[in-house]
Amino acid sequence: MSFHPAEWRKHFPLLANDSRLHYLDNAATGQLCEAALDAVTHHELTHRANVLRGTYRLAELADAAYENARRQTAAYLNAASADEVVFTSGATASINLVAHAFGETLGAGDEVALSLAEHHSNFVPWQMLRERRGVTLRFLPLAADGRLDLNRLDEAITPRCRLVAVTHASNVTGAVTDLAPIVAAARAVGARVLADGAQAAQHGPVDVQALGVDFYAFSGHKAFAPTGVGALWGAARALDALPPFLGGGGMIGRVTAAETSYAAPPRRFEAGTPPIAQAVGLGAALDWLHAQSWLALRAHTAQLARRLLDELAALPGLALLGPRDFQARLPVVAFNLDGIHPHDVCQLLDQHGVAVRGGHHCAQPLMDFFGVPGAVRASFAPYNTEADVDALLAGLKDVMKKLR
């Protein structure tokens, strides 16, 4: 099926109204799609009320909208049940939920395995758990290009391992993790697996059942939905075994002066007023994305990234980070220009209407592995075009002319 990025772009109001913007910072935040914007506006204008609090008609409509968003999210993830979806403020909150709730079951002698390729959101919470509970952290080794070295899993996944927390796709290199051998190694020692899907979920529907993981975290704002919302998917058996993370309204069964009983998942993990309108927007965005022709969309973004990789490789003094091939990778390209700080590159590119991100990308352990303080990163979405690549390349030539 043919794909026309210009037509896709029309579904994103900010981009449709600014033809001069070459937005290539999608790994940080995707633009808000019209479906999500319309859903949020409709919700706020027609049935804004708190959920689980009222028996009047408006509150019941809010309940229905919120739970419909849960079902839409579950469908996008191919969850066995909508009750396996916990709404959070984003991937960071989702991972912290697991680090605290599952972490409460761990102690000295237990191990958590992760990698140096993780975003800080899937790194710092486990360091905090180490300080809090005395667990040991082990690190999955990396190959020279930054991919996980799946031939050496036994170095990190030992009989003492209780959880493996690993990126589904790197926000720096775009490398997609083959989760199957990691899940197999974890199962062999009785460990659970959490996948950080913050970079993967926006590139097409995810099948959490096929992945075989226990937990999957992602953010709405990267998936063309509102900010301030995301989800933690957890297999029913895994969520049922977790104690609550936050206490408050909505997550209880019964409260007395003597004790409190807790609601079943997902309510157990949604204390207080949740991000209702944002969840409605997330559900609408995922529902819209679910209906897209992803083979064509992925082929389009891969073609753009492949062209950029080829063109960048020919520029003098430019160093690419991560895999050079396009096997199991997303359209995320990170690079450095010799002698020029990434922030300076980004500021000059902005003068050409090109929006990219520069810095350590909340992945300092990976930057240390590569031996650099940071990098420039261009990341594509289906609304990007060849004109965006042209503008980036022209801008880089201007950067080298001015700063070298």
C-alpha cells in the first residue's frame, strides 16, 4: 500500500500549520495528532468530571471515557485484558512503580540486571533500589556498536537474578533489542522481565504477549498523544503479586483505623485522580495508530534514516554512534561533528528551521561507553519527508563552514 507523508502530516495541526519546520526530535516528543486533540477537547467540553467518585450522569460518562481509553491501550498492546493496563504519567513513572512495588519484595543477595544502553529512567530507579534495599546490579554487556551482546547473557543473568530491566529500543542508537533470548534466560532462573518501550511503542502496535515480558512501559507524548500520561502493562500474574506503590483514594478496598485493604489491579496502582483527559487522548491516539498501514510507514521512515546515514558517513569529521546497518533498528541517528559541541550544532540548525536534539540524551552510561560527552540526534516519524533530510544536511554543511 502506498504511503504519502504529506497526507499523514495533515493529521498533526502544529506541522500542518508550519511548513517551514523540519521537526526531527521525535525520539524526545512526537507531535500531537488530531485524533488525540479532538478526543481531549471533546472530553473536557462534554463530560469533564472525576472518575470513580460520582453516581451522576457526567461522572458516569467520565468513567466510561477513561475505561474506554484503557481498552484502546490494551488493544494496541495486545494485552490479554484491559485490567493489565495501569495508567501513569509516563514511562518514567511506570518504571519507578515497578522499582518500588516489585523492589519491596527484594533484599540483599537479590540481583537486578540491566544494561549500559538504558535511558536514565530505566537506570537511576534501580540504583536507588540498590541503595534502599541492598540489591546487586549486574549489567548486560554491549557490543562495540552499542547493541546488547546477547551471547554473554550469563554474565548478568545469574541464578540470583530476580528482574531484568532492559530497553526495547535505544533512544540514542535506535537499536532494537531482541527480547526473546533475554526472556528465555530470565525464565531459566525464575526472573521477571521489564521492557522499556518508550522508543518502540510509537513505531506501531506492540504485542506484549508475543514478547513474553512481564512488564512493558511507555509514554504517551512520544506516541503522538498528550504529555503527562503513559502506561505500565503488566501480565495479570505479575501485577497481582505486587504491593501498591502510592497510597490514597481510588486504590483501596476498605480503610479502617486499624488497617487498609487494597483494590485489585489496575486500581491498586492508580492512587488519586488519574490523568483522565490525557488518558482519553492517549487511547484515541493509539486507536488511530492501530489502524495505520505500518509496513508502509516503517518502510518510509527507514528510507529516510538510511539516506541520512549514507549522507552523514560521507561528511568529513563526522562520527556516527551505534549500528551502521539497518537491521533491527529504528529511524534514530546519533552523530558528532569533530570539534563542535552538539548544542552549538543544534542551535545553528535551528536557524535553518531544523529541530534536532543534542546532549547526552539521558543516557550518560552509554555515552561513557562510546567515549563521548554527548551527540546530536535526528529521529524520524512518518510525517517527515525528504525535504527534512535535505534541510538537515544543508544545515550541517553550514555548521561546518561557520564553526570549523
